[in-house]
Amino acid sequence: MRPRWVLLLPFLAGLVAWAWPGPGLLRAAGLITAAIAGYSAFYFSQRYGLLAGLYSLALVGVALFCLAPTVMGIFAGWELVSVAAWGLIGWGRGVSSRSLRVAVLAFLVNRLGDVAWLASAYAGGKGSAGWVVAAMVKAGMFPFTFWLVQAMYAPAAVSALLHSALLVALGVYLPLREPPLEGVLGLPRAWLQALGWGSATVSALGAFFSRSPKVMLAWSTAAHLALLLAEWPTVTLIEKPLLVHSFLKAALFLTLGLAQKGYGGWKVAALWYGPAVLLAASTPPEPVPLAVETLLGLAIGRAGKAITQGRYSLPGWMSLPILGLGFGGLLAGFSWHVAALLPVSAIFAGRMIPLSVRLRIDRPFLLAVEGAGKAWERLGLLFALLEWRLVRTTNFLAHLHMRSAFRTAQGEIALLVQGWEGLVRRLQRGAVQFFSDFPTSQAGLRWAFLVTLLIGFVWKLLR
């Protein structure tokens, strides 16, 4: 008997977090974790211990992010969730060169958000745009959506966890912190709205032009969170839509996982279109969000046509985690507007649009990142040559030191040579430590950490 019982740990921990009267995001993360842990018990056939540990780690990270009293404590929770996501993306499907490459890409791109985060923290956060950059990177908003799309290589259950309340939602939750991070609420509404609505529009187009239902859901996540970024100056307009999105987007990903297992029919159709309609009906009546949600409705509808055509009939008990998430979305603050009839109608109209249209809007950005990686490898070859020259110089100085040490009249020269020898040896060790791991990602991770600290320190001085 396979040790599925270990998934009871994140399941019970999630239920405790949901029942505990804490922050809304933490409670939502608890129920989502519990639902996904129960779902994973039959969706996966192995790696139960790994999944249970990483699910629990992600939940602990969200708790730390929501409850830590200091900025560095919040940052620790932010990072802990990223580490859990890296493990789930890299090992959730099984170790392969592609899964590890995608996991490292997601991890490295998120370090860019860390740079902006620490820069704003060191500067006191007074009106700093660093929080916005950090949020856009973490939430995978355009133009950073490419890492979120690539992360769709992970299994559906992992994607449900990452795309709901346990990773990307942390980016737009910053103003809801109690107390909120200093400077987040002082950002200008006009340019925040323009930035959020513009990013959401591009992401909605990315969802519409996607042939893969999973990629479409990734783009729709980026669009929904960008709409919430536009509402940062008005805190009361963020929490309920964020929680509703978290529950219902997780339900859509889990339904997609059932379709990938070959299940279809009216039960899967109800599980797909039900959360989609609730999500579309919760959109605000402003023109731009309404247009974005309508475009997303067309994308969800055209994806549903392919999802619901499975070969097997779905047992009722397998839909329980998804129904639980839908129920959570209703309790989180589901709201209905008459104007929402437009995106709701678009969901069913989307079934008439074929999936043959395809356009990768994020392709140029992904190519740019891949080009930067190749440039880094070439830089590694350059520093390998530097390391070789340092070795030659060190050996020459060591030989010169040995010769001068026998000449007492030239003691000062011996000490001078000895000092230069020590300096060059330290340079050699530095080159070995930071540049000898090419073309792997080890050196890149080291330098991402160092650059993060350096930029934050310089930003602090300039402020």
C-alpha cells in the first residue's frame, strides 16, 4: 500500500488554518491546501511524501507572510513560498531536464522581484515603485508572464496550488497586510490603474490566443491579478475579488487535471463552467475590467469545448474537492452585477470559436531570458580563462617568494611578494567559487543573491 496517508498532514493543517480566525488569505490558503492534498491522493501515484512536505512548506510560508510583524519576516514568508514552488515545479511531475529548467527559470525570475522588494524595504518604502515591480514579478503579470506560462509544465494539482492563494496571490496582497507595508498605499492611483489595466488587457489577449487550456488559465491568472493591482489605492476593493479568484481558479485547474486523466461528460462540464461563471459574474462593472473578463470568458469557453470531451465517466466523489473550492468561493464574497451577463454569455459563446488560433505574446520575453542565459554561459568561459590566468600568476608569485625568502637583504621584497601572492590567491578562490559551475544555474543563483543585496544597499544610500 502506497503511503498516501502522509497527505493527511497538509490536509489537516489546511483545515486548521481555514477554521482559525486569521487573515483572509491564510484561511483561503488553508482550505485550498486541504482540497488539493485530498485531490492529490488519487491524482498522483507516487511522491506523496515530497508533495505533502512541499504543500505544508508553502502553507507555512503564507502564514509567515500574513502574520510576521516585521518586513524581513514578511520577506521570509515570501521567499519560503518561492522555495516550495521551485520544488513542486521541479519534482512534482518527476525529475527531468525540462522540469528542472522550468523550475530554475521561475526561481531566478522571482529573484528580480526580490531586488525590488529589498530596495523598497531599505529605502523605507516611501512612495517607492519597488513594491509594484515585486508584485508584478510574483504574480506573473505581463511582461513577466513568461515564467508563469513555462511553469505550467508542472502537474495540474501543483498549478492549482501555485495559481490560487499560495504563490501568485502574495504579490497583490501587500496592501492588505495589517499593518500594510509602508509606501504601498501612497502610490498614485492614475498610473497604477493604467499599468494594471494595460497588463490585464495584454494578458487577456494572451489567453484568447492560447491553444493549451493550461496556458490559457495561466494568462487569465495574470489578467485577474493585474486588475487587482489597479485597485491597490482602494484596499476595500481587493480582498474579496482576490479570495474569490483564488478558490475558483484552483477549482478550474483541478477540473483540468481530471480532463487530462481522460474524464469527460456533463459532470466535468459542470465543474468547468460552474466556477468560470462564478468568476466572470464577480467582475466589477467598469468598462476595462468588463472587457477583459469578456475576452477571458471567450477563452475559457473555447477551452471547455476540448476539456469536456473525455472517454471516462467521472465518479461523484472525485469532484468533492472542486465542489469544496467552489463553495469557498461563494463564501469568500461572491457578488453579482447585471453587467456581468456580458462575460458570462461570452463563456458559452466561446464554445463556437475553434482552438486553431495561436499567438505567443510572451515569446519575445522568453527568448530574451534564454539569450541572457547563453550570454551568462559565455561570460563563464571568460571567467574560466581569468581563473587560469590567476592560477599562473599565483604560481609565479609563489616561486618568486620562495627565491626571495632566502635573501635576507631583500626581506622587504619578500613581504611585498607574499602580500601580492595572498591577494591573487583570494581572487583565484573567488573566481573558483562564483564562476566554475557553468553552465549550471549554481553561479547564477549566487550572483542573483549578491546583486539583490547590492542594489538594495545602493538604493538605500541614494534615498
